[in-house]
Amino acid sequence: MNTITRHSTTRRRFLQTGAAGAAALTLPMRFAHGAKKGGVMRMGKAHGQTVDSLDPGTHENGFTVAFTFGYNGYLTEIAQDGSLAGQLAERWEASADAATWIFQLRKGATFHDGRDITAEDVVASFNHHRREDSTSAAKPIVAPITDIKADGKHTVIFTLEAGNADFPFVPTDYHLPIMPSKDGKPDWQSGIGAGAYRIRNFDPGVRADLDRYADHWDSGRGHFDAIQMITIVDPAARTNAVITGEVDAIDRVDLKTVHLLKRRKGLTVHSVAGNQHYTFPMRTNIAPFDDNNVRMALKYAINREELVEKILQGFGVAGNDHPIGPGQRFFAKDLEQRTYDPDKAKHYLKQAGLDSLSVDLSVADAAFAGAVDAGVLFGESAKAAGIELNIVREPNDGYWSNVWNKKPFCACYWGGRVVEDQMFSTAYASGAAWNDTAWEHEKFNKLLVEARTELDEAKRREMYTEMQQILRDEGGALIPMFASYVFAASDKLAVPAQMSSDAALDGERWMERWSFA
Amino acid sequence: MGVLQLVAKRLGLGAVTLLVVSIIIFGAVELLPGDLAQQILGQAATPETVKAMREELGLDRPAPVRYVEWLGGALQGDFGTSLANKRSVAEQLGPRFTNTLFLAALAAAFSVPISIVLGVLAALYRESVFDRIANVATLTSISSPEFFLGYILILFLSVQNPIFPSISSVSADMPFDERVYVTLLPAITLTLVVIAHMMRMTRAAIIALLASPYIEMARLKGEPRWKVIAVHALPNALAPIINVVALNLAYLITGVVLVEIVFVYPGVGQLLVDSVTKRDFPVVQACCLVFAATYILLNLTADVGAILSNPRLRHPK
């Protein structure tokens, strides 16, 4: 089963009307009516560490993300069809330049301790990430917010440094839950949230137990009585756990043995095509990668189909050297797919004035599962083009602080973003902290700013298409593949036919969206 | 020197050892590339947030200052709080260490009697088929990596024949019998890993004594063979056996991280690995000190046991 994001007309309509100053009204999402209530859902997660905390600014792995979506409420969320839906925010409207946004909160929504959710809580929650000495990983995401203030009990006004038509997507980020405010500071320590489940027990790196919050504002979500989420890092142990029925579902199925798991009765292996992609960023300010001909030679020297087949076992699609997934709204489908072509690679090498090329490629499986093997395969296919790749195996430990964003050529992964602008601004914009290719492109940066406030959809599409083309033909990132999310679930579960593709396991919102059959 | 004096002296030396260990560990964590702020923020780190986190946690201060501060707290019994999730180290380590001790105790309850009985029997029936089989079987199990043994047990006892759960998710409120049940597979795995060492040492120690004149005398008296071994040889072989048992008990507590991972058992090993990965110094330090103290105490127990079992050591000239 392959589900691909489709953006509904809700968002399109909103873009047209929202910025014109009209209120975009979204109704609470309706989930499968008549879903069976009850039961204890047991999930085996590949992530979870003893150092995990309840501070949303530190959430980063599959365990903490699913956990926070379970016990916390958010202003908005990404629905299963990829559109934007209101959660604690009932509706929102923008000023004409899309630089001021007014969010109306849902009345009657409460925290687990029974308190009403007010504008003050929202302000405190966002300021947790915005304040000067914030340690939150979401600080760059909220940086464009120059001011946020409460107007009465149920209205919040965001002022942005510049217009952003996609701003209502920002609060869907898992770092940005609404927490109860205590003296102007959010109280994340208590674990009191506004989600469909409340925390009974959290043992970091081991397990989390949650119970359904009976007074949740939306009776359409949260069908299980209780959740047991267990960290099972070892792939063999995770597979055993789901086979022996110790858990009802697992994420990150081991692709090397997935063909055996599929044979197991009572289990279904699900695959959802998503936006997550694996990359080989080249730092464009370091020789020889400062020469686009060298970058092009390397882009033609990699056999993408082979990587999809051997590294992803077919659970994915070939990438086209830009970070926009085939299911995304402004995906440039007419852009020709780049394929393995050693002759073209040689041609570009000659253009660069080189007969042969020898470069180091730093890899570790911390970058993505199978990164070391992918590097070796890349090295083999590059030989035919006269390129010698010296595969440097780096330690997994410390990979993100010592190798990525530092070594001239390495392996990396990106979870992808639903909004094109977010993906580009995060990893390709001039000066962005995570611009791992150190890429500076005048035209690209100009288009990025223009497209953000452009309200004409056709023009916007044109701009994003051009940006994808620029990245494909000049960018520093070699993006060979988009990986699907693969997970296994017991047939006792009623797994929705359409699932979110913005993260694994139905956008990690399985707690509130799934039920027993 | 009496036993009490020895214990006091050794405990004093143990405290010095712990201090040295703590300095070495602090230095080792400092030597690791990257610090907690970078590791916690991972791919999402920006220079700004890393700096803010360092300031918040005091990681921007010089290393000796941080060590002395930690030491000051530790001497007063305060092991501090985890830098990563702000929970107190004692609160985190306590339940994990209880789990580890429980698993070690269960494994020891199987492995110690089995290996000593097997060792005595192997010595009794030296060079017999039984001796050969016992040797080959235990050497095979000790030579296999423990995760491999774990997977084999899971395959036969939980996937093909669903007798035991494949993951040992124990929790504090679990009744004792259920806890034993879910912990049984990892305990059996550990038993298989440690049995060979203790059994072979028992056998060797007894056999070494069998050539002594007093054993010959006992035999000439017409004592049955089992009695010669159990009553005459075993008590004198106790010292080396106690030593090897203590060593293996220490291993059961400190060296089981692979088994913990295979069976998803929430013990100290996993906590230590996670904390090292994230450079969470207070937790690393506490785990290592607990491990070091375990070794020191078990070694001390072994020595005291050896002295008590040997009158010559009890009454030195």
C-alpha cells in the first residue's frame, strides 16, 4: 500500500482567501466514525534514549515525537491527506501582507488538569523557543516571529518579520506543543498537556504509559483506553516482539528481512511514501566541490536505481537532486529524472579540467540505515566515470557534531518538510544554520523570499519549479533517494487506508488516529 | 592481621580507587569529541542554541572546576542531576540498578550451583564421557557471543514455541513470580555465558588437589570417591572457586549490556551507553562508580571468603 500526500483544496482556498484578510474556517478533523473504542495499544519503537526529556525543545526522535503528539495539543496539525487542519486553534486569518496572523483558540479545550487553554498559554509556549537564551532545537523555526501577544482569552496575534503565506503550517511542528503557563513560563516539567492521552508513567529510554484523557475536546480522536510505548532499539528484538505478539506494531522494519516478515500470518507490513530523503551533501565552498562541473560529474556517477533496490529494498524512489518529494504540492514532475551516466560524468570532469577525480566521502550508519553500504556502491559506480571515491567510515558516535556540516562530502538524511518553503529555508537558504552544502545562490535566495509571499498559485508553482531545477543542476546536495516509511502492524489493529506521509506511523499520530479492528 | 582489620584497610583502599576511577572517567568523557549540548541537539544544533545550552548547564566553565563541583556533591551523597533530562541521577539509576541486580541474582542462582556441581562431577568422573560432554557443552556456550545465544533461545523458546516472552519489559510494580518469568530468558542466556568459567575452575582446583598426599591417605582409608572429593578435596579448593565465582558475579552485574539490548531489559548497561553517547557526565560517572564499587566489594568478599575457608590464612604466624 502506498499513500502519497495530496494537498486538499482546503489549503489552496485558504491561501487565496486567508491573505486577503478573510477568516479561514476549518472544522475539527473527523476521524473514522464508529471506530472501535478500547483496548491497550502496545507499540515497539526503534527510538528512545535515557536522556530523553519532556522539554519539547529537545524532542528529536521517533519516540519523543509520537509521545508528544499523544499527550500534547497543537494549534494546527497536518491531516492525513496532507492538508492543514485546526486543533486548538479553531480558525486563523492573516493581514493582507501575510505578516500578521490572528489565531482564534477553540473554546472548551482543556489541559489534563482541567484548566482551560488560553491565549496566555500559547504565548508562553512559543516564547519557550523564542527567548534569547533558548536551547530549543525549534529556535530557528520560530525566529521569523518578531512578536506574539494575547488579545483577550482566546485570541493570539503573531507578527512576523516578513510575510509568510504558509505560516499556519509552522505550529504543526512537533517542537511546538501548547503547554500550561505558570507565571509566564511554560510548565513542561509536569507533563500536563492537552492531548488525547495523559501520561501515567514515563521512563526515558525504556517505556511510556498513557491513558485516554476522557475530557478531551474532540471525541473523534483517541480510541484506545491506554497506550504502552516501548523502546526496542535492536531490530531483531523489535521484529521478534511483533512476531510473538508482545507488541501490536513496530516502526522501522528491518528492510533486510522484510520479505520474511511479510510471510508471517496476522501481520501486515505497511509502506508509506514520504518526504524523507537521504543525501550526500557537498560543501560548495570547499575545493573541488566549489566547481559545479565536479558536482554534476558526481551527480551523474551515482546509480540511483541500484541504491533504491539494494539499500531500500525497493521501499522508496530515486531522487532528483532536490529535496521535494513526489507527493508534495509543488513537486516539479516535468523535471527530467537524472540517471546514472558515466559518460556524462566524464564530460563534466573534462569541463572542470580534470581527467580523473579522487575525493573522500565520509559515511556512517548514523546518517541513515545503510549509508556505509550506499557509499561503497556509489564508489563502485563512480569508478566507471574515472572518479575514485575514498569511503571514510566515521564513527556513529558524534556524527552530527563532528562530521555532518563540517566534512566536505558526507552522508546525511532529512525527514523532509510538508511545506516547500520550510525545506528550502531550513537547508538551502543563504546563511541558514543547517545549510549543509554551504550553498549561496543569488537567484535561488531571491525566489525563496518572493515565493513566500506570492499568493498566485500558478506563479508560485513556477517559482518552486525553477528552484527545484536550480538545485538539481547547480545545488550542492546529491539526493539519490526518497525512502518510504515501513512499519508492521498486527491485523488486530484497524490501520487507516490513508495515512499521513510527513512522518512514520501516520505522521506519528497513530495514538489518536488508530483503533482496534 | 584479623579479618576486620583487613576489611577496613581494603575498604579504605577501595575509596581511593573510586576517586581515581572518577578522575579517569571524567577525563575520558572530556576527551570524547563533542559535548552534551551538541549531542542533545544533534542534527538540529545551531551555534546559538549550543552556546545557550552550554551556558545553562555550566559546560562553558573549565573542566577541573566542574569536576571539583561534582566531587563536592558526590562526597555529600548528592550525585547531581542528569544534564540531559534534569532528573536526579539517583532517581534514574536506582530502578535500573535494581533491575540489573535482579537479573544478576537470578542468573547467579542458576549458574553458581550448576557450575559447582558440574565441576565436582567432572572431577569425580574425570576423562569420562560425562566430563567430555560437560566440557564441550560449556566451552561452546562461553565461546558463542551472548547475543547469539540470546537469539537462539528466543527462536526456540519464544518464536517457535511461545513459552517465554521475547522481550523482558519488567516494571517496578510487577509481582515477583511474573518478574522471574519475564526475566528467565536473559537469565538463562547469562547462565550459559558464565557457567564454563566457574565449572572449569572448580574441576581444575579439585583435580590439582587429587594428587596431594592427604587425598591419597583418604583413599587408602577406603573412603568412597565422592566422599574423598566432597569432604576432603572441595573445602581446600574453595579459595580459587570463591574467587572465580566473585569475578563472574561482577561480570553479571557490569558486563551484560548486549543481553540487555537483545531482550530489551532496562538495566544499567543501556543507561550507561546512552549517557556516554550523549556525554551526560553525571550519569556516566554514577554508573561507572557503581560498577567499580561492585568489583571492589566482590573482590573483597572473595578475599574474606578465601581467608575464612582457610585456617592457615585465618591464623597467620
